[in-house]
Amino acid sequence: MKKIAMMLGFLLVPGALLAQDVPKGEVGISYELYRPANLLSPPGPIHFDNSSGISVRATVNLNEWAAVETVFSFHTNSGVENVAAVPVPNGSLDIFYNTYRFKGTSRQGDQKQVGVFAFAGPGWWRADPNAAMEPFIGTLTKFAFEFGGGIEYYPQRNVGFRFELSDLVVKIGTEDGVRQPTTNNFVLRIGASFRF
């Protein structure tokens, strides 16, 4: 009898976890501000401009407080201020990254329209230099980890707005004989969410 009860418990728990007031599927698109950390090259430090881009997101809500999601971010022609204090007028990088995150949310209000959330998860980061930057740094594809938090507001059940801040940590290692530090890159996203 004990074994039967345990088996029923295992069958019923997933259903309880998926029982929710929020729709299960969610997609989002955001404006993104990205502040790359400085990198190193044989001449010296590479200093970057702030970069504007877009991010797209897909989320599966496990219940009203837990979700898993993936985010793809795109920044083309991210400008370079200088290399070793010498300007590189046409220098730029195309930067792409993708993270897979677990998100926990505390929902507020009578209708639970407001959510305060935190997230964390691993992913990858890629930088492609243009011709002006190739003498200083090559194409990089590296492990990344993102963590942060934000706030979301749903005036309607299926349409909402989301604001978040995060730290994208990128472990670069040694490239072209230069050991790069592990970098902390600031990310701000403001966008819309659609549930279904």
C-alpha cells in the first residue's frame, strides 16, 4: 500500500507543479543596452562604447512563480573607443550571446499583475571583429553566465512590459598570447512580453 501511495504521489506532483494562473508560454522582445568590459590586446587595453541592440526571449512558465527561459541578444557594429589610448575610428565588433536561465518570480497585487523576479543561468558569448579590429583581436566564442533581476507588469493577461538589469560574466582565458580577465558586462533590457 505504501508503494502504491508513493507512485501516486510521483504522478500527481508534476501536475501540481504545472497548475498555474499564468499562461504557460511566453515570448518577448526588448531594446538592450550593453556595456562591454575592456579587453586586452598586444598593444594594450581595448575600450568599447556602450552598444544598443535587441534581444528576443522564449519562456516556459512552470507555475506562477517559476519559469525557464532562453534569451538571444544581437549587437551589430558595437563601437571601439580606443586601443591602448589610440583611437580606432572605424573599429567595431558584432556581439551575440545566448543564455539559458531559471527565473523565480514573486507576484504582487490582487490580480497578480506585477512580478518582481530574479534569474541566473549559463550560455555562450561571441564577438566578431571588423577589418579595422582584426589586427588587435580575433573572433571569440566563450562560455558565459548571466544573473540579474527586474520587474514585469501585465495590464492584461496576455500582454505585459518587462524591465531587467543583469551582469553577463564572460570567461575568455588566453587569446593570441594575452591572458584576458574574466569580464563583467552590464546589460539593461526594456521590452514587451506576450503570453499564450
